[in-house]
Amino acid sequence: MKRCLLLLLISMGYYSIKAQQITANDIPAIIGKLTVEEKVKLVVGAGMKMPGQGGTTVGSTEDKVPGAAGTSQSIERLGIAKVVMADGPAGVRIDPKRSSQADQTFYCTGFPVATSIASTFNTELMEKVGVAYGNEAKEYGVDIALAPALNIHRNPLGGRNFEYYSEDPVVSGKMAAAFVRGLQSQGVGATIKHFAANNQETNRNKINTIVSERALREIYLRNFEIAVKESQPWCVMSSYNKINEVFASESPELLTTILRKEWGFKGFVMTDWFGGESPAKQMLAGNDLLMPGTTKQEQDILNAIKDGSLSENVLNKNVEAILKVYSQTLTFRNYKPSYKPDLEAHKRVAKDAASEGMVLVKNENYTLPLKNAQSPIALLGIGSYETIAGGTGSGDVNKAYTVSIYEGLQKKGILLSEPLANYYQKYLKEEKAKIPPKQFFFEPDKIAPEMGFSDKQLDSLAEVSSVAVFTLTRTSGEFADRKLEADFNLTQVESDHLKKTAEAFHKRNKRFIVLLNIGGVIETASWKQYADAILITWQSGQEGGHAVADVLFGTVNPSGKLATTFPVNYEDVSSSKNFPGKELEAHTKEGGFAAFMGVKSEVVYEEDIFVGYRYFKTFGVPVSYPFGFGLSYSKFSLSNLKVSESKGDVKITCVIKNTGKSPGKEVAQVFIAAPKGNLIKPAKELKAFAKTKLLKPGEQQQLEFTLTSADLASFDASQSAWITEKGSYGILVGTSVADLPLKGKYDVKETKVVSKTNKVLVPARDINTLRTK
């Protein structure tokens, strides 16, 4: 009877082990008390409850935080309690309801997606988002957040690009480091992911990424290196893919040699969920924790210990790394969650981040900001009424609400065409009823097709409306990459709609504005001439509609900059010729989850270091909107560039002045143009950035930057070293990669080795990499 009652209490969340409070000095003694079987439990997670499906893998997270991605296993006799891990990165992903606390809800704030926040170019704001996120995790009982994600936007069709920051490793690394600092200030651990070279969803569990040492070091590892060195995250999540024939989670060169020995990482490494193939190889590589954990993995490790293929000393090292982190967690400090995070304050942070990340890319004849007129706005596009807050999969958030653009404008008291709104709402209700329910939680959302209008309908709207605002919307998610047709490119209905709406309104001398409610890049070159103004609102979280209203009507002056390039055509992208690679075996006939695991395949990064603007600028390929670009309702001047040397570092200062009529913020971006040498170099590379405070008209601010010799260096695979070649380095400062009015130089008199590295992650075959002439 007592045992039954205990089990009931555990299942209802009323009972948990009181964790032993330990220090790093206690850990060797604890390891000495653990049996081999107990050590194995500590390196294998307790399983997970699959959302939308019955059953669990090895256990369940239900007794601690329902909806969490996984937990560790407990060792009751030593007071080692379960540690809770929850998904992100746009907000804490847990279930909003708990059976043990039926009178409460546990909604989390839906922040803008990573691409949106990266567009703020504001690390201070990013850190505030991390603090808010961390507070919710803390007060809801989460110990470790599975965020941030910082993989590179290698290709615009990447299905999870919305979860990632940028095509540039400096922006990605700096933004991730700021988020980690904010998050961990709340006593919650961060997990930077997915390490490394995970830049697609197609066959992600089986893909072999074939990439040069230099591209790895300069593009796909550099962002992680910045994040590790500038924020020391508690955890790193290894990626599913192979890197040059070896699974990331089974690569000692990646997880031990580079991550720990070269970069000084102090935490532990966990797998992505169900990642890798050999538990013993993962342990040997330094992948300490296998998540979410299966009984088969436990048995495989025990068998490896018994047959001598895995030393218990290695297992001890894995356990030590894990316990050092666990000892810092809220669970091990016996923190009692309040279940009452400050959601009102976090709502304001989410709104600020959303509005500051919006990027104004066109504004002819001062179309924006709008003024409330006597005649209503014709609010068009299904995205105006069903605004997408974020992508799907583990990057989704169970939020209490999402404010649509329609609702945001209504709340602001803007006059809208209500007959048009009713027309859309009726259409959406009918179309949504046709969409079958998801069979599995990881399936991407399906959105209703865009509604077409006749010429007569648009003429009637133009006659009675003050202005037309059309929202073009897109969604994507985990497990699938985006498509070229009807996703990156517009549908015929969308294209016709934009053109005809522009014609109907322009012939009456009325303006046409396009909003892009998107998580990643789409094609804009073929239709942007129709719009008088284009505002990229991104997928801007639960407060998106309010933020859009503020920017459209000038309550907030847009200051976002593109952290990723918008090409003219998809074929212009350097990776378009090889993305997402080729399959080496046939697909399984199984459905459901098995269908998403992928088949044996490979992708060759032939574009090498020429990713994003590095390619477009070096090879002179025109773009629709360049990296770093973004307009304001005000105007700014950059002046007084000074470049000097101090103890081997390059000191750079410049002055930004608001020369316009509206208060606003501006971003200074520092690029270098390396001299010609033995190594091929991109035409320009971003090395630093900073955002001003809100400057009043006529106000100015001096910004300061420091570049080290490492910032000037390129990776030379022949020497396994970062090299700064002699010559004159151009120091270029401006507001985008295409607008760099301030030009200085810094002379390096002799070629020097900045740092030596280990000869690791070498491709097993030659790669026909892209080269400049």
C-alpha cells in the first residue's frame, strides 16, 4: 500500500528526491561510490514523452516538468536527482497544463525567432531576451535549456534557418554568446547547438557533410568558438550529421581536441535526440550524455565495458563532466520554482525585440510611417489575419496567444476595412477546416493558400481605402527543408495579387505596402517594384502584431539590419548547386517517425568559405538586398574614422550622428578587406558591429571597436594554423556590406602565425572548391 501511494505521489509531482548539494571537490568521492550500472544511468537520459503520442522511450519526464524534452536519471541513494532539459530557442517549450496543478497554466513567452532577433544587431537586447527566457525556465522548474541554436544560414532553403541567427559566424557567435550570458545569469544552463556543420534538415540523421578544414574553421566552427570563449555555456549539443565520414557525436577530434583542448570548454556534451550510432564511440569521443536515452544504449555501454572496448576510466570522465554541471543546477541547489515568472515584463521584452528586429528594405517617397486616415486601410493577405509567430518542431513555443497584425492595428485604434476582414476570416475558417490534423507533432504546419481577388474587387477596395497593406507569409520547421516553388518563390496567385493590387491603388495615387511575415529568405527581386514600401517583420513572436503596428505608424523607428542576404534568384546562391546533397540509398517504406530519420547521403560544400555575402561580394553577383542592409525613418551620417594600434590590437573609432528628423538607432558594421597573399580571401569579411543608443535628431555617439590579430587571420590548412599575412588591411565601416563610406587601413609588416591548431577533421577526399580567378 505504501509503495502504491509513493508511486502515485511521484506520478503527480508531489514527491521528488532532495538533491545532494555538491561541489567540484566532492565529485571524485561520489564517482567512487557509484556502481558501473549507476554510472551508465548518469550518461544515458531517462527518455522522453513524445508529444501527441502515447508511450515513452525509457521513462517519462511527467513527474517533473510535463512537456520538457528530457531528463537525466536519478541515483536516489546518493541524492542525485533528475535534471530537467527543455527545448527552445524562441521560448521555453513545455506543456501549458499539468495534471498535478490543474488550476494553473504554464504558458511561456513566445519571443521572435532567432533570425529576427539577430536582425537587431543589438547584443544588449539579446541578453535581455536571455534573462527573460532564463527566468521562465527557472520558475517553471527547468534546469538546462536546449538553446541557443547558432548554425549558419548556408542555404536559404534550410528548414530551421528561422532558429539560427545569420549567414555570418561573427553575428551568430556574438548573438549566441549574449543570449547565453543572459540565460545563465538566472542559474539555468545554456546548450549551444547543433555542433557542427548542421545546415540542413534533409536526411539530417544520416548526411555526411564533406567540407574543407578551412571552411570548417572560418565559417562553421568560428561561431561556436566565439560563443564558447565569450560566454562559457554549460552544455554543447552535438549534431546528427557526419563531418568528413565521422558522426559529430562520435568525433573525438571535434568534441575533445577542438572543443575542449583548443577552446577550453568546461561543460559537458550531449547528443541531439537519438543522435549517432555507437554509444561506446560517443563516450570515447567526449560526448558525455546520450539523450533522450534508451535501455539499448545502457546495455551497449555495459557490454562495451565488459568486453574492454570502453574503459571505465573513460566512463568516469564522462560522469565527472556531467556532475560538474549538474552541481550548478537549480535542482541540485534545491531551488523551489514559484511557477510565477514575470510574464508581463517578458511580454514587453518580446515586443521590443520584435520591433527592433524588423527590417525596412524599401520606403519610396516616405510612404512609411503611416498616419491614421479617415478612410480605412485595406489589410490584405492571409498573414495579416493568421500571422505566423514562429516555426514548428522543437523551436516552437506553447504560448498563451499570438497577436495578429490585424489585432495589433485594431488595438492601436487604426481604421481598417471590416468587410474585408470578415471576408478573410470566413475564408480562413473554411480553408483551415480542410487541413487534416497532424499525425505527428513534428510535422510542419500547413497554412491556407493565398486568396485571389478579381480586378473589380481590387478596384472597389482602392476606391474606398486609404492605403493597401499586404502580408506575405511563410512557415517552416524541423525535419524538412523548404521548397523552391511556392515557398522561396511566390505562387502565381501571390505574384498576380501583388501586381494587381499595386495597379489598382497606384492609379488612384494611393500607396501599396508589403509586409513579409517570414522565417527565412524569399525571392523579392521579381515583384519588389510593385511596392512603395516593404517591411520584413519576420516571425516576430507572440507580440508580433503589436510590434508591426508600432513600426508602421512610427511609434518605433525601424532599425533592423539583414543578418542574411536576399539573392535575386535562388540559383545565384553559392550552395544552390549542391544543396541538400545526394542520397546514396533508397528511402525506407516505413511511415511516421522513421520516415524522418533519413537515408545514407552526402553533401559536398564545394563553395568552401564563400557563403552568403562572402560569395556575392567576391564574385560580383548582384543581390536583391545585401547583408547588413536596413532603412530608417531618419537619416544618419558616419564620420571621424580613426584606426590605431595598441599592444598589437587594432583600435577603431567612428562617430554616428542622427541627421534626420526622427529619433532612431543605427548600426555600425566593421569589415576588413585583406591584402592578396598566398591564401584566397573573400572581398570583405565582417569582424565587429555595434548599435547606437536611441539618438535624438542632431545627437551623435562615438562607437569603439577592437580587433585582435586573430580577427585579421585566415586559416591555413597546410600549416594547421591561423595566419595573418603581411600587407595593408582595409578597415571599412558602414551600414551594410554594400555601403561602407569610412575607409582606413592597418599595415601588417610581416606574416605571422597567430595560433597553431591540431590537424583534425581532414576530408577523406579532395574537394573541388570554389576559387577566385
